[in-house]
Amino acid sequence: MNDRSAEPDTISGTTRRCAPQRVGGVLHKGPSPQVDDSAFVLAPGDLTESDPFVLLDQAWFSRVGFDWHPHRGFETVTFVVEGHLEHHDNAGGHGVLGPGDLQWVTAGSGVIHAELAYERKPVQTLQLWLNLPRAQKMTPPRYQNLRADSMPLVKGPGARVRVFAGDVNGVHGPAETVHPATVAHGRYEQGGHFVHEIPGEHNGFLYVITGALLVGPDRMPVEAGHTAWFPPGDPGLTGVEVRATEKAEAIMYTGLPIGEPAIAHGPFVMNDQQGIVQAIKDYQNGEFGPIPEGR
């Protein structure tokens, strides 16, 4: 594991500071046949505004989880908050991830997978849907297990931030991304202080999982269950400053806007209705491959 200790004000002294454009709460969905409870941190809607993000779903489950289902045209990025998550897919991917771990599934041209509560014990997850550009929607499927204890760590006063993907404060996360994106998970002690250096041209948001933070130069309060959004701007580094008013946990996502039309329908994200119809036909015709026997 890489471990970089640095004073945030020192490494970010010449970086533009970014204020949140808005702060929003979650949309509670409640239980379903798959989960005990769930909420949209980012609900699917105007994909132009959230580009390249489609949705962020928070789920608590123990009985079933998400049994075999297809995807095409995007990536799922699943962070395990609590418990253990078991993943299978029909491309040979398999893993059991624990708290703080992350799985990165490139659905691309089409994958069938299952995400289950390991040994039917409670698990809490955050799953991001990350869109892919038209030219990369049919990229081959891929599965990556990213263990928390193997991720590079950036430290600040009372802050520990693990970088899964992209670059934060000069530290590069090991996830292989099809489209430029950043994912970093932070834990903050009361009074902790950190400046996330992120690409200024990215769209981004910070979700507070537990505790409370003051975010940006104006120290906007962002409590657990709320998201601070940062719009894309000029190229170059932008600093997102956070200060913890109590012990806190948060996750930062950024992505380069794609700037193309996009439609989300069920488990597919394509550029137009024709692409959605084709994805459904291909799945029904078995072109995503079979579900492995014995699963």
C-alpha cells in the first residue's frame, strides 16, 4: 500500500478552491423483494446535468440482494459500506468484498452478473452507474476487485483518504477506467481537514456517509445522507476543501462529462432508443452469454 502524508494546504496552495454548486439529500425508496431498504443518492433523471453519472443507489440487504441480471453500455462502481458483498458474473468474475472495498464492473458490450449478501448476512452498498461514451459502449466486459488495504493512502491532519481511481493530490488509484473518473473514500476525525485536488474539468460530488463536514471555502455544512455537487470548470486542478465537525466518512466521485445524448432504461444505458431496443433483443437472443451452471 502506498502511503502519502501531506499537509493539504501545502500541496494545494496554488490550486483553485471550489465551492459546492448545490447540496441535496437522498430520495428514500424503501424495501423491495431484493433489499431491506434503499435510497437514491443520485436519482436517474436529467443525464445532461449529472453527466457522466447516471445514478448512485444506496442499499441495505441481507435476504437476497441482486440475483442474475444484465447490463450494457456503462460501468457499475460498488463501494461496500458495511458487511460483505459477493459478486459473480458470466465472464468469470467472482469476489467477496468487505467494508471499504470496491468492485468495478465494466458492463460494456454486455454482462450478466449477481450481487448478493455474502452468507445472507447484512450488507450496505453504494452503487454508482458511470456512463460510457458511444465509441466505448461495446468495450469488452471486465471485473476488478479493489481491496481497501491495497489502495494508495493520502493523509492530512485528522484525515485518511484512499484513492481507488483517478488522481487525488498527485496519488493515482489503481482502477483501470474506460473513461476518466476519480473515486476516493475518506475518513475524518473531528477537526480533520483535507483538500481533494481533482481535475477542474470534471463533474463531481461528495457524499457524506456518516458524520458531518464543512465543504468549500464558505464552509457549507453537509451532513450524513447529503451530497455536495461541484460543476465542471476550466482545466487544471480544483481543490475541494473539507473540515470535519465530527467524526465522518465520505466518498468523492468525479468524471469527465461525455457530452452525448444518453438514455437509461432498466439495466441498459445507451445513446438512443434504438440502442436500448437492440440491447433488449441481444439479451433475449442470448448474446450476453449464459448464466454459469450451479449459480
